[in-house]
Amino acid sequence: MARWETAMAQMRPGFPKQPADFTQTKAMGRIKDGELFWKISNGHTPMPGFAADVSETDRWQLVNYVRYLAKISEYKYLGNRRTPTR
């Protein structure tokens, strides 16, 4: 996971291509799980691929985590209630 964290830390303003914003529900809804898995496995500029370093099961767990990030971004906190932002 250190390589993943390094890649994520390098994705900052100034890089030629910005990474996807996993919290954008609408944009993430257009990307299929298989496509996310492929990008995690093989890379997509500026992110390297992780097939050699991360097991298939763990890569699918990363797909689930990315989906989770998009889902929780749909809500904002208002006191003790969670209300959809849409």
C-alpha cells in the first residue's frame, strides 16, 4: 500500500493531468466497476498500475472503497441528521 499512498500524494496541482475526484457522485456513476478495476490494475495517467503489488481481492476492495467515497459525499451533516446534498 505504500506505493498507492505515494502515488496519491504525488497527485497535486501542477501535474500535467489531475486525478479523478472520487467524491463526484455524478461522474463516478458513469464509470463501471470493471473500468475502475482496470485502471487500478493497469494505471491511468498520472497513476501507476498496481496489479503487481496489490492482490486481485484487494484491488476489488479498492473499487468498493472508491464507490464508498462517492456515496458518502452525497450527504452533509446538519446537527445530528444526515441530509442528502442534492
